[in-house]
Amino acid sequence: MLLKKALKGVLKNFGYFWEGFKDESTSALEMELSEMENAFGLIVFSSLIGMPSPPSFLGMALLPYMEHEIKVMIYKSEDLDDKLANFFDLSDI
């Protein structure tokens, strides 16, 4: 009887460990996917930052698949203001 309780406790703790492991690995994979999407977007649309770009037919063929990445890049570029200038503008200096 005592052995059954101990085994159930060990299995229950192993279940908690397994759930935590799955959560951590999933978040790590999601972050890696996000970084790979950013790198892919920079490679395909590198002409936006002054780097040589791939052939135009390749960029046009990949354009439908890059809709999300383009939206993210545009959203991030809208937040790239000069924070110091905004501060001085607000404080009337």
C-alpha cells in the first residue's frame, strides 16, 4: 500500500516535470521560429536596408508567403522614432 502511494506520488511529480518541460521547449521553439522568420524576411527584402537583394522573380514568388513578416516589419518600423527628440518635444526644450 505504501509502495503504491509512493509510486503514484513519483508519477504525479514526473507529470508536473513533463508539463513544465513541454512548456519551456514550446516557448523556446516559438522564439526560434520568430527569429528565423525575421532572418528570412531580411534576406528576401534586404534591399530595404541597402543590402543586395535576391532576384526579383524570387521575391515576387515569395511575396504571398511573406505577408505576415511584411506587416511585422512595417509595425516595427513605425515605432523607430527618435525617443530623445520626442522627450524634448514634450518638455518644450
